[in-house]
Amino acid sequence: WGEGSLQSPIDGQRTAFSATKHGLADFLTSFANVNPSLPFENASAAAQVGVAKLVAIALACAGNFPGGIIFPLMFAAAPIAHAFAAGCDVLPVVVMSLMASTQASVTRTPLATAAILSLTASPTSQLSTMLPAMLISSYLGVFISRLISGESYFKYNSS
């Protein structure tokens, strides 16, 4: 999954994965435990996807596999946002805010996180609504992560 298919997890997979830029054929995705071309059936299905992605990220980082964590973290945070808000219609701004906060808390790059999400958002997204929320949640994510833990897998300069 890449930035071309970001709309699918933001809207709870209401945009079929097969309809996105990097999508697979419906035939291939129909064999998955949680079909990425269908909306989440319930909170449990969304949580399963989010947790599976977080475990995959942790294993990839521990195994020193090449690649980054920026988009994988965003794609892991989106289903978790849908799992928390099960039973109510989740606004895309809430999902994108959790995506921004999660990613910025790990990489500690709040401005870049908001810029990446803004540039990869759907053309129909209202950035005047989403950008302030993403900026605030990104900076809050960094602030809270620094309060919780001074040590990180990623090394930062303290100056």
C-alpha cells in the first residue's frame, strides 16, 4: 500500500482497494481474512488490520528490513481509528488526525507529517478543515511521546 491508495483506509475501506492506484484485483483480495476491497464489517475487523500492521512494522524494524515507516504507520493508524469509533460515522479528519499523531510521535516530524498527509489526501478533501486538526494532533503526538519516553528506537539530537 502506498500514497496512491491512502483514501481506502481513511474512509474505512469504503473506497475499494481495487479502485485505487496500487490496488489488486478483487479476485486476489477476496481470499483475505479481512478483504481490503470491502468496508470494515465491525470494530474487531478494523482492529485486526491495525494490530497486524503494527506487528508487521515492528518485525520489519527489528529485522532491519529496508524501507521506511512513514506510510506503514499511517496505514496502521487508520483502521485503529475506525475500531475506536465503531458504531458511529467517523469523519475523515478524525482518522487523518490519528494518522498524523501516530506518525509524528514516532518520527518526531510534525510539520512534515501534516504536509505529507495534506499532499496525499483525496482531491475532494477539505484541507481548510483537515490541516489545522492534523497540525495540532501532530504536535500533540510529539509532545506526549516526549513526556512518556525519552528513549526511542530512532536517535535524535538533544540540542
